[in-house]
Amino acid sequence: MSDTCLFPTPDHNHTVCISAAIKHAEAHCKENGARLTAQRKRVLEIVWENHRPIGAYEILDRLAAFGSRPAPMTVYRALDFLQSQGLIHRIASLNAFIGCGHPGNDHCAQFLICRECKSVAEIADPGMQAAMVQSAAASGFHLHKPLVELEGICAHCHEVNSQ
């Protein structure tokens, strides 16, 4: 994904982000022999509808708006699949999911969580990743997939609050 989806302005059109995410997911799954079913694709679209993390039960509610309500396990399986393919991330502190801003790249995700508008931006700072790996290694610890969640205020909210 491009940085155009990093803390979007309030008038941001999410359609561009959704379209890019779906296009990438389709290509990625085809290339890797993974099956992006209609249900998985719809869950991915819902996750990308805005830049705020969304919980599994919120996804269930959104799916129910388009027909019958699927079983919770159906949504959890779709989320597990999307995570395993590197297309979404789980924000542990919020118990919610967000689209991956750097799909297809094995990376250490760092999340900037705005406490005002609840948007989340993903960055992949190699320097931060290297520092975490070095610190862990110095303690004899081997990191698997380090994730960092940083809470603060995005530039848009900061500007509004300082007026």
C-alpha cells in the first residue's frame, strides 16, 4: 500500500485503499496457491473500509447487513486466513484487525494508534526492527514477529485540538 492511506484526511476516499488491498490479495493468493473465497474477500473489504481497527463481532454485524449472519467461527477462520497470508494484522491491545499496509513483505509491523480518531497507521521502520532484534538477541531471546503498538495523536487530530 502507498503512504496515501497513512492517517488519511477526514475526507479521504477509502475506495482506493480497498481496491488496492483486494487487487494485491487476489494476486498474492493466486501466486501462492491460496484460495481467496468470496467470504474471505468480503471480510478483507470490511477490514479496509476505513483506517480504524475492527473487531470480529463488528465484522459479523457488517456481514449480516448483506444477508444472513454467518457463524462467528466463519469470520474467525477468514481472519486467520487473511493473517496467515500477511494481508491483515491483529492489534492486540484493541483485540481488533487492520489491513496490512505492507502486504507481501515479511516485516516487523509498528502501529501508530490515534487515541482521538481511533485510526491506525502502519509503518515498517527497519531501524526500529533492527534495534528490537539486537536488544532481544543481547538477552538471548529470538524474536519471532515483533509487533509494536504506539498510542498518540495523529497530525490531523493534533491540528484540530491545537486550534
